[in-house]
Amino acid sequence: MLATLSITALQLALAVLSPAFAVASREQQPLGVDHTATQKRVTWDEHSLFIDGKRLFVFSGEVHPWRNPVQSLHLDVLQKLKAAGFNAVSIYFHWGVVEYERGVFRWNEIFDLQPFLDAAKEAGLYVIARPGPYVNAETTGGGFPGWGTRVEGLWRKSNKNYTEAYKPFVREFGALIAKNEITKGGPIILVQVENEYSGFGDGIEDFEYEWELLQDFKDSGITVPTVCDDAWLGGHFQSVDIYGWNSYPLGFDCSHPEVWHSAPPDYFYNLYNSRIRKHGPKSILELQAGGFDGWGGAGYDACGKLIGPEFERVFYKGMYGSAVKVMNLYMAFGGTNWGQLAEPGVYTSYDYGSILREDRRLRDKYYELKLQTQFLAVSPAYLTSTPWQLTESRQIEILKGTRNIVLTVLEDTLDLHTKFYIVRHKYFSKFDSINYRIELKTSIGAITVPKADHTLELQARDSNILLVDYKAGETHIIYSTAELYTWKEIDCFNYIILYGDPNEKHEAAFKVSELKDFSSLDTEEVEWTYQIDNAILTVNFAILEDGDTHTIKFGNTVLLVFCREVASKTWIMDTNPPAIVKGGYLIRSASIEGSHLNLKGDLTQATRLHILATKSVKQVTFNGKDVDTQPATDGWLYVMYTPELPDIKLPELSKLDWKRADSLPEITDSYDDSKWVTASNTYTPNREKPAVKEVLYASDYGFHSGNILWRGHFTASGGEDGFWAVVQGGQAFGYSIWDNGVYVGFWEGDVTTGRHRCNFKLPKSWESGEDHIITILQDHMGLEENWTAATEHFKAPRGIFDYGFNGASPKLVHWKLTGNLGGEKYLDIERGPLNEGGLYAERQGWHLPGFDDSDWKEGSPLDGLKEPGVAFYRTTFNLDVPSGIDYPMAIEYSNSTGSYYRSQIYVNGYQFGKYVNSIGPQKSFFIPQGILNYNGKNTLAISLWAMQGEGAHLNSLDLRILGKVEGGVGEIKNSPAPAWSERKDAY
Ligand code: IPT
């Protein structure tokens, strides 16, 4: 990704500097498609989307179904998003994996999108479908199929070769979308066409391509609105119904998680410019919610820290300040680049530092986000608000002279002039907090708050939303300096939850017809005044620590003041009437049956839940079990629940009985490569032409992933004493070379090199007439992405550009090559096209369960090899994990310094890890339940490619539990894991 990214950054810069690069000509009009509504369920105006006539904020999170090959786990992810307050999920499709062989679409179990769409519906989420055809997404080819490398001409352009290539895919996927639209009872509400169609290799925004692609999707039956996602506010692809764009304000340098640098101070608020002709709801189709991490990177916890809760507060609130109404967070759950899904820049985990980890546990930032989603969900006034135009000097006036705070005021023009005052730091990357007072324009006049003798505090890396004339149901909040989490009417009371950080002092004022039944449970710490003439109640309070709360009652209003930590761990359940559950790692759902409140959720430790529900509720059940339910003050109920987190026995991988076989017979004298493909092409459709006559590009022969092996057959002229080659495999790739089975040398790979030139001395100089075979084993790190439209970057070859000999030039007989068995006609239909590479073991199917290894020798990957080569290891073990608990597990390596080896993990036949010892950073490889059989036998296989002369071995190999949770979504069905059967034509 580094190389790709620097191109991207450069192009972004170019596009900003030179409009010609981004938009061909301002005069050139986009070709429009007729958008007269063909359906009535999803509509929009300049403010927001409507579903069935009802406005909503579309709060969506990105998930890639194909990055999780266990269909029954999707519901867990989706329920967690729902519980976080999302109302939608956005998905990229992956053309390359379903049409691996041109013209053949394979929707077999793990790649079928239907179960995901059904699970989204079950979880109560809408779906934004983003079918591409191009997606980027740090996946191989950016989602383009490998055979596309042989389709001549520019891609993402109205080049006939390309448009003919994508049309069958658009028909297939378009039909799937059409069938699952909300108009047909499905969850899909929006369709994004193309992806970041923003930077153009030839400088031309191809309106004809846009028009044709849109028309093709419409012809496949799609009727819901179409959207685009411009990479910046460049005004590209405006022929869709709703213009949308992307934003990654902090970039991807996870190695300095404290450094916020890339966003300019005026990043926010100036969202529209003259290039944007479409003024539909402001829509961000990708807003940064984590970061990808590359080979040799900092690891995903660092990305989760860089794009952590502070980022969510500052940047998401910035988006609200810009009146954004459709917002999709990239990623909400990243998943895994299992098989060979990765593009060369990234490794196996695609955790992304998201709110949900790769193993589906929740990060802290999950809870911060919940504060925002719940607030938006109860704030309809926001949906019709637009920002005031405020000069900097006017802002300083309103802030009573305070500088270095930037203020945006959103005003609802349709209702009672509700206002949202959003404050943030001008120098947002600093660590200072600022004290301030602010003049609020309320319905009872301009009021400078706080009126009390203290100031407000804008904490470092924070942003706050102050409310003015906000209607929380029947309660009229004149203003509040504390942020609102939610308000809910339960029985005859209106519960309003405000929050802030401990020790902050806040003030809120309410319109009350008379001061009836005022009480404060802790009057000492809450100061209040009541003005008879205007009937205004003003309360001042400090946010308490440690879960203590203020409860202030007046009339039917119950004001609850929580600290951020407590508010963020409070769950709002949509029972009728609603219920509020304070505490707990995750509460997924609730239902009321008579006097029972049935909660479903996940707990990691003994937890006290504090529950507010309708008064008929007397008894609580948790995950189906009755729990001792005690009444507390003010109608709350207490329950204490101790989850069952039994110890389970895990096998010690290093102590299992391992079998070992050689996986590089290709270097032995007796090896027969007659079934290999002969690299006989002398023409390549690829724009990058080789330096030698013969084309040695793997994709030209149908091999697009995993290890590639080359065998060059030569007759010596005599005197050849050196061999050199230029090999390309993508960043972090490596290769090893043998001459007639004798080791020549290796390239270990590094983070930035995708093409490498070597020059080796041959072990022995050749004698005239001798036959020699040069064997090269190389890694293929995935096809490049094709971020820039009207280019062919994804076609960057994998293989040998150039080679030659020193001393003398032998006669070439031919080159042969192999990748995965069958190439595009891959054999393992169930596990998909990318799961197998070209290692001998993979071609034979040794990674599959049921293979008979009884005549193999004993040997463990911890013993390894004493010489360069590839060994393959197999073992089996049983697991017996009780149901009702969710214990994510990982297989972990430890680093052996200075040792050059590469190793892959196969669990029940699925490749779930690619470890490069000298590069890293990933050592812990999460294996989901469903790939791991939690109740029965598992087959584990490990490949070990020792590159250096003295061989290599693993330091350690462990199966570890990453976390313990009681709960989950119930039974997980194992993904299909067909057993080995004889591969007749395997070689
Ligand atoms: C944006 C892509 O649209 C998305 O597919 C993914 O690659 C993401 O970046 C990074 O994870 S491209 C944007 C950074 C210019």
C-alpha cells in the first residue's frame, strides 16, 4: 500500500493544484440519467434522506462480508453495530472472488451475499450496497479479477474491452441488489456506483463511462437512489442521485498514534464549493474510522489509538457541524485478509483499529460512538438544521473574546429554532484545554453561559455540542452546556440523560410552567434557581466521578447526569416503553413479557446492572436465566449477574504429534514438470513489456495469487558462473533460487520493495552441453490496486521481467510455471479461488482435513529445516468449547530475530495467516469459530519456507484465547470444510 498510497497522495495533491487533472473541463457537462423516482420508499431533499416519508440520519458502518468466511458470525457483528446505535451497514462487493474464471459466477456458500443481507435485516439494519465494479479496499486488484490483467486497455474508463468485461458482473450483482432492495422487502436503501472515481490517469473524467455504468446498474433492476463517493469535494460523478464523498482526515500513520497532523485547521465546515452542483443531503460515504496497517507496520492497536475516542469526538462532531446526514464509517468491522485477499501493502489482519476488533470484541471507541448515535437518533431537529455563516471575528465575539476555539452553530430552520452550538479547538492537535464562556441565542434572549461563577472547559482533543431550545419530548431545554446522550419517555416520566467528563461544571436551563415537585437527590452538589416571571429553572452541577449520578426531578422530567464513562456504558433498549440499562459490556436486545424484562447480551465479568423499565417489570432475565432482581430507589432495579466463563483446555500446539513432508520436490532431479504450463507466450496484452522475449508474467497464464514457481530449462554453453533476475511480487515479497537443486540464494523482502533485482554467483560454473534447471520460488503478495481511474495499475505483473547469466549465455529450452492447481479453474470451489497458492503441498491438497499423512515422517515446525527449502507440517487436535460463550482464539508465532522464513497457517483447509518473520508486524493470527471447529476435530497445517542457507524453524507456536465473553449469537455453524480427495492431475 505504501507505494500505492504515495501515488494516491500525489494525485490528491495534483488534483487540488490543478483542476484540469480532476475535472476535464468545467464546461463539459456530465451526461445525466433520468432519475425521476421509480420508487417512493427512499426519497430525499437537500437536508436528509426519508424512508417511507420519515427523515433519518443514516448512521452506517462498513463491513466486508467476504473478509469473514463464516456466515453465521455476521449476525454477531451486525447486532453489535445495532447495539452501538447504527441504523445501517455498508458493504463492498468483491467482483474478483465471484467471477474468478471469466463468465463463471460462483456464489457458493462462503461468498454468497444473501445470508449477510438476511442477517442485516434480522439485526434491523439498512444496507448501503457498494458493488464497484472497482472497490479499492486494500484487497487484491482492488476487487478486479485476475483475468482482467489480460484485458487490454485502460480500466475504469469507457474502453470497450473494459466495459464488456464488467457488464456480466453488473448484471449479476445488480440483480442481487434489486432483489434485496427495500422496495422488495429487503434492507438495501442506497447503491454506490464505482468508488472514488476522482483521480484520472489521463486527466479526463469520463462522463460516458459514468453514464453507461449507471445505466447498466439501473437496467439490472435497481431503483433505490444511487450515490457516488468522491475522494474529496471534487464534484466528480454528479450524475448519480446523491453526491457523496470520502474523508480520511488523519491519514494512516499508525506508528505515531498521538500525532494528529494531516488535517488543516479549516478542514471542517466549508463543505460545499462551486464544483458541487448537487445539493442533496450531505453524504459521507467513507469517513475514517480506523486505518489500514502495512507490512512492517505498527500493528492495529496503534491504529485504534490514532483513530480513537478523541478522534471520534473531534472529527465526527465536525461532520455534524457541517450538517452531514448520511455518514458511513470505514471500517466498523474490518475482518481478515484470509486466503490471499490482501493487496501487497497489507497483511493478513484487516482489523483496521475499528470499533469492533477483528475477533469481534469491542474497543473503547465503540462506547464513545454510542453516545453520538443515540444523541442523533433522538434529535430530529438536527435533520433539518443548517450552519450559520460565522466570520472568525463574530465567533470570537460569541465566545466572549476566547480565541482558539472554532464555533459552528447549526439552526433548525423548520422547527422551533433549535440550535446546536458545536465548539472545537482551532489547533486541534495540541493537548491544551481552554476555558470559555459563550453567548447563546435562546428563545428568551441572548444569554451568556454559564451564568454561574465558573467557566466552561473545552478539554484537549475534544469537541462539545451545546443545546439551545432543544425539545426533549415534552421538556423544553432552553440550553444545556452538558451534552445530551438521550431522552426517553417511560411510563409518565421523561428521562433525560446529560453527560460530561468528571469535575466539569455545567449549567442547564429548562422552561417549566411552574416549579412543581422539584427535587434533587443530592441537593448539596446541585445548585438551582427558579425564576418565577419567566418560569425558568436553571441548574448548575459538577459531573461526578465513579459512576455516581445526579438525579434532578421537576414535574414529569427526570434529569439524570452521568459521567461519560457511565453514559457510554448505558444501553437504551427499544422495548415499548423503552428501557435503560446502566452497565454491562454489551446489551444486544431486550423484550418485555408480562413482568419480565428479558435481556440478551455479553458480559466479561460479574456485573451489576441498574435498570429502568416500565413499572410492570419486576423480574429480569439475562440470556434466558432468571436473575435475582432487587428494587432500588426511584423505580430502578438492580441485578447482579455473574457470567459463566469456564476454563477450557487448549492443546499445546508445540507438544502435539506433528507430521512433516518436503514441499519443494520441484528442486529434485527426478521431479517431472511436464504438466506445468509452458511459458511460451511472446506477446503480452500488458502495457509493461518484459525485457526478455518470453513473457514470464504469472497472470498471463492464469495464476493470480499465492506462491508462484518458475523452472527455466537451459543447455549450458559453458562458463556460465552467475545468474541475475528482476523479479516482481509486490511489497514485502521474497524469493529463493536453485540451480539443479543446489541452492543459489534468496531475497528476504522488505517493506517497500515490490520488484527486486538480484545477481548471484552460481554454485558451480556450468559446462558446455549440461542441462540446467533454474527454479525460482516467489511470493505473490496480491495484485496492486487501481485507485487512479483510466490506468492499468492492477495489471502490474507478478513474475520475471528480465534475467540473464554472467560468464556465458546458455540456450533456453523453455520456462515452465505453476501457481495454484487449476489456475482460474481452481479446484476447491468451497473455500474459494484465492485460498490455495502454488506450493507443492497446496497443489496436492495436503492442507486439507482427511489427507492421509500416516506414511509421513514425524517432525514439528519447531524443529524446522536445516537447509533452505519448504517443509509442510500437519497435526490435528480437538476442541470442546461449551455453547453460550464466545472465546475468540488466535494462533501465535514469536519472532526469531535474524531468521528469514515465511510461514502460512491452514485451519481445516482455510489459509488464515501469512507470517513473514523478518518483516511482521503480525504474529497473532485470529482464527474465527466456524473455521476452527469448537466442538470436535481440527486439522492444522503449517508451511515453512526457510530462505537462508542454514534453514529455519519456528520459535514457538501457540493457540491462545484472546478474550472471554459469556453471550454471543448462539450456535455458530462451521463453514464447509470438505475433506481431501485425490487430485488426479496434481503435479
Ligand atoms: C479509500 C478507499 O475508497 C477504500 O476502499 C479504502 O481503500 C480506504 O481508502 C483506505 O482504507 S481511498 C482514500 C484514502 C483516498
